Amino acid sequence: MEPHILRYKSYYKEVNKHLERLEKAFKKLRNFGYLPLDKESVKTILENDDLVPILDQIIYRYSKLQETLGKLIRAYLYLKGENVENMPIIDVINMASKYGIALDKEKWFELRELRNILIHEYEDELFKIANTLNKIFKKMDLIKEVIKQLRIDTYLL
């Protein structure tokens, strides 16, 4: 099988794995009554050793999902016949939107910024953590839609 197809399949599988685990972590927070998050709920979670792994899972999975999504978009466009290998990511995103992918540069930068905030968060910035995680939770439908739009069945069967 062609290496580009294998790469596409690998990225598609990976983003779905991260998405699934991210959804499960948010579901746990909702089941515990912590969604939407606020400063106090984040403080409570961080003080509970049984709940901290849920936040860690969200931070890790979202970061990996956002990173791999960019790679998947490149692989998708390559399979559509586009030469995107050396293009800046913003040009790749603009091209993807021309293919009907529900992602434009503003949405991409917002997803990226949420990732950057999570990577550099400090436990004493409880409001910032809550706000960022709530925004990610609200973006889950967009992320799922983009992943769905990036599906090329002929390469995934």
C-alpha cells in the first residue's frame, strides 16, 4: 500500500482515538456534575487525586488531537492531489476550507490557542483552566464534524 495512504489511515485512526478518549473524559466530568467548569470546580478537581487524571486526560488528548488533526488535513489534501508538503499550516487550512472542510484560519487559530493555553497552564490559574476547558468542550461538535469531513472511505476500508 502506498505510504501516503498508510499515513492518512494512521492519522485518521489516531485523531479518532484521541477524540473518543477526550469525549469519555468530558463525560466523566459531566457525570460528576462539573460541566460547565468554573474556578471552584477546577479547584475541587485538582484537590482530588481520583479526579486529577480526568483533567490530565483532557489536556493530553486535546493537545494530541489538535496536533494530529493538522497532519490529517495535510494527508487528506495530498490524497486529493494537492502538493501541501512544504506549505505553511495556514495555507493548508485555507485549502482545506475550499474542499468544504468546516475549518477556516480563525477556527484553526482558536483551536491552536486553546492547546497552547493548556500546555502552559499553571494550577493557580483556575479561572483560565475552567474557561479553556469549557471552550474546548463547546468546540467538540466542530472537531467531530471536521474529522467526519476528512473521511475518505476508499482509503479507510
